Amino acid sequence: MDVIGIDLGTTFSSVAYIDSLGMAQVIPNSDASESTPSVIWFDGKVVYVGKKANDRKILPSSPIFEFVKRDIGKPRYINTIYDYEINGFYFGALGMSSIILRKLKKEAFNFLKKNGLLPSDADEKNTLIPAVITVPAYFGDLQRQETKNAGIAAGLNVISIINEPTAAALAYGHSLKSNKKILVFDLGGGTFDVTILEIYNGESSVLASDGADQLGGKDWDDIILEYIYSEYRKLTGLDIPEDMGWDIQQKALEAKYSLSEDEQTIVQICYNGNDVEIILNRNAPVNDLTHSEMDMDTDRPFYFDERSENLLTLCRAICIRLLEKSSISWGDIDDIVLAGGSCRMPMVPQMLERISGRKIPRNIPGFSFDTSIAKGAAIYGSRMGKVQDVTSKTIGIEVQYNGSPYIEFLILKNKQLPAYFEQSFKAKANAVLKVYEGDSHRPDECTLRGRLELGNPEGEVIVKMNISVDGVLSCIVDYPPNKHKELRIITEDVEIDLDELKNRISCIDIRL
């Protein structure tokens, strides 16, 4: 069975496959669209994912879940908005991601079967479709593992996890006839990555990657959203009611889209007899040199690019940091490729052109901001072994140095995958190693991945760590004389029973 590629996005998701001519093609969903909003309407019995879920946002007390990708692999903070608990069962962001993936699997199954690419008697629930799922390059081990588990619970045979910029590069460069070094600037709905790769004829080697897993188009939406709320309050003396929240969110999103095409847009809000028009501008006039926060908080007009400066500065800083750490200059880069729907905002390529000193194409024939990552994942599934990726985080363990906790680095960031580490330690009985992700030697500046419980033996032990081509970490400990033990990294958080989740997902009525 052919492998499908899935871009599991924060705001939109898509699926692709390789056709009979060897070309990557997007599988349209039941709404005849190439992208599916990553939005879930779920009451515990019936589930809608995508446009039909979006349409239900206007219903009062609507059980809507979105932006779940930002929470995957993160502490779940029981009894907060991150619970994702339905009818007494805790699904978590992992489970919600699995519901989105199950919807995408059903759409792919129907398409493949209709086009004779699956047996006529195939049953969706019992068909394990092989899939490559993409993740942000900056995702850590737990986020990657939970994404993979979400695919398994959805009834997919997850053959690999691949970084989104790598997938975008494959979609862009699989037919290149000359060797090129490219920089992929991937700004999606909720995450940001920048990656430098060498690519030739479908083969690619990642040189370095960096990013932020809490930075994306949603943050730009929030700039507009906050202004709409504050401006309405200033003009009317009233607050917009909570039950209009989804409608206002949609107006903010539409305003952002409009400002990508036009210099000005108007948001109209009608509530309780108050008809308000809020004017939003893309750029401040050329002769307007006022940029103080005080002015923006009082009577200064709304200029989208100006209010986005902090977000753009962060993107720019990550780009510059990546080049400096990898000892690569802008002159070494042959092409700069934009990926992710948020790159449609003119301020993004304009910022890149300023720091790189070159013109960046907004439109590349056959390459889409929205679907290139899914296509690249499908290409990877058909050409596995031709892509060389790197580790996204530095892995280390906590040790004591001069009486203080200190992170000893074991596997460094941007090391080629698969990556391997082996070291002997003198361990006490029932010793526990704390495993961290991060680039600092201070535990409080890193992310605790979990604990390795070495077990009863005391004395010399050999700890072996391996990061697979998927970027997933595994550990083995050798005890004398010749005992091997695979260790599970134990998290401090509540863990989901994958078998139970898989059973529940298979029983959910997901409507197309």
C-alpha cells in the first residue's frame, strides 16, 4: 500500500499521496477543499472535524477544541482548560490530535478506495494506512512521541515522523537538477521553524534547524483580536459579550487575510444597538516615525506591521542565530523558500529580504504554502533513506557539579540522525537519571523530559541513548555481566492508556 503524507497543522491539516506518475497530489476532503481546519466539535458521541466544526462555533456552549497542537507533549494541568476531558475520559491533546488524524484517515481511505488504490472490500476501521506525519522541526522528543501515538490511535501505520521544513524542502526541490543549499522559513498557524538544507534530486541533508513551538499565525490573530476588543470598549463603553467570542475571532482572522492583500480593512460589529466600524491599516505612513507603545495604547491608529514588530523581531533573531551557530552566511544560501500559510503576510518576506539582501519569490509554480508540507511527507514516504535530518534539541542528564545541579550534554542539537550516545556511570542502587532537553547547563533553563530508573544493580552501568530518524529518544542500560534492559522514560505527567484511547477513537462517530 502506498504511503500517505499528513501535515498535522495547528490551524489547518492536509493529506497527500503519490499518483501513478510519481507526482505528489493532495487528497481533497469531503468539503472539496485541499485543507481541513484543525478544529473539533465533540460532544462525546458525535464528532465533526474541519469546516463543519468551524460552522458550529456560533452555537452557545459549543464543545469546540482547536489549537490542540500547541498543547501536545506539554504538561496537562489537570482541572484547567487543558484537560480535554469528555464524558469522564481524559483525551488530552494527544487524543484530540488523534481525532483529527482519524478524520484525515477516513477522507484518505474513501479517496484511495474510490480511485482503485485500495481493495474494493477494504474496511476503513481495519485498514492500517501507512503514513508519514510531519511535526515542527523544533518539537522535542515527547511531542514527537505523542504525535506518533496519536497516529497509531487513529488507526494509521505511522512509518515515520518527519520535520515540516524538511518536507517543504522535498516538495520544493525533489525535481531540482543541481545541488542547492536552501533555507526554509516555515511559519504556520502555531509554530515556527527555520531550517537550512542541501538538496538534490529528491535527496536532502539537513544542516541545521531552529525555531519556536509557541509562535505562529495565531499570535498575529491575537494582535488584531485584542485591538478589536479594546477599540469596541473605547467607542461604546461596553464589553463585547463572551458568546460573541467565536464570531469576533473569525472577524480577526478575516481581517488578517484582508490585510495581506489590501492596505486597509474595516471590521464591523453590531451588538445591542451599537454598530461599530473599526479601521485596521497594514502600514503606517512613510513620514510617520512614531512607534512608542504609549501611542499605540491611546489614540494611535492601528498599523498591523507596527504592532507585529515584536513577533517579527523574534523570527529574525532565530534566523540570525541559526546562521551564526552553523557558520553559514546569507551568501551561502542559494534559495529561500517560504512555507506555512502565515508567510502570506507581506511583512514576512519583506523582513527576510531586508536581512538577506535578496528578492524572495512569493509564488513558486507547483508549490503551495498550505499543502507543500503534506506533499513533501508523501514524497518522503516513497523515498525513505534519501533524507538526512538532524536532532532538534540537545539531550542531557542532571549531575552534581560543585554541589549544584548541572546538565551534562549527551547528544547535541543539530547532530545528524540517527544519533547515538554511550557512557558508563557509577550508579547507586535504584539510581534515577533526570533527562533534559535544552541548550543550557542549568536545569531551570531546560525542559525535563522525564526520569530513567536504572534499577537495583549498584556499580558500573553503561547508559546507551539513541535518537531515531524520527527524532524519538530511546534508552538501554547494560548491567554487568551481560544484562541488557530497555528503559522507558517516565514523565512527571498523567499518561494516557494508548490501547484504551485507540479503542475509544475507533468507536467515535466521526462525521464527514
